[in-house]
Amino acid sequence: MILFSSSTTDENKSNRLTQRPGLPKLYCMEIHLNPDLQAKLAHLAAERGRDAELLAIEAIERFVDYDEWFIREVEKGLAQIERGEVLTHEEVGVRIERLLSEHLSPGSH
């Protein structure tokens, strides 16, 4: 079982004596891994001298952070399209050719 700290707070007034307002709530989430993935996680944790549960939490955090970043970037791109900030097929080709020639030219290595 993996414990996660939620950044949301419980505003339910009926729990005032048991809940401290403004503090994050801890909740449990049980994640079922197939045996192959369990073995990979255990092997990786052993190689790194780390706890498998903490390694799983870090992996989930990285995934969630990446997914949030990706969605923001897509939204930026859609906003650029709405503003008319787009490149034609030909303009993209010119940029790619320029980048490749700069990268492949002598002295660029």
C-alpha cells in the first residue's frame, strides 16, 4: 500500500475536532502490479539501494508532472494556432534544412 499526501484540505466543519484545518490529508491507495512489473520494480530498487515503494511514488510523481507539462504545452500550441501563429509546410522544411545543415557542417562538432 502506498501513502500519498493530498494537497487539498477538508473543509467539512463536522470533523472540526478530528481534522486540523489547512493541513493536507493523507490517504491510502492500493496499486496492483502484475508480477513482471513487480519483479522489475524490486530489481531496480535493489540495484539502487532504494525502497521499492518510494521508487514507485517517485515514478508516479514524474509521470503526473510530465502529463501536466504535456497538457500545458499542447494548450500553448492550440492557443498559437488560434492566434494564427502557424508555419506552412514549406517554412517547416526550410527550418529543418537549416538546422540539419548547421548540425552536419564541419566545425559544428
